[in-house]
Amino acid sequence: MSSDFHVETEDLRRLAAATGDLAARTSNLRGPAGLAPGSPPRWAAATPAALAAEALRQQLEHLGSDVAETARRITAAATAYQEADARAATRFRLAR
């Protein structure tokens, strides 16, 4: 029996790891090093700019979380394919 569908599980696992790294970098973005949180410069746009920066940080955190979930799903798919291959190999050995 021949299948036209083949999955490289190690490639999937490498992709999941790279995706997980991207998620971590996206989720852990911080503001400029010289500006402590809660102490914005004293000009009129400081408060709106700080609010916009916080909103962006929150959005990036959510995006990072979504990317991390994608990495988890890729890993789960690789595991499922690997387990299916093992079951099929066992069936073929027993059928001989």
C-alpha cells in the first residue's frame, strides 16, 4: 500500500520550536529601556502615548499567546502523525 501523503515529523517539531520562540519574543516585548513604566516625560502627548503603548503591548501579548497555541498544535499534530505511523507499522508487521 502506498500513500501520497507524507509528513516529516521532525520538520514539524523544528517548526513548532521556531514558532514557540517567536511567540516568546512577541509576548515579552517591553518599552524603551530608558523610560521606567509609570514615569512618562512631561509633555501633553505623554499620557496618550503611554496608553497607546500599553494597548499595543497588550495586543502583542495576545498575539504571542495565539502564536504559542499554534506552536502547541503543530507539536500535537507531529505527535499524532508519529503515533499513527507507529500503529500502521505494527499492523503491517502483524499482517505478515
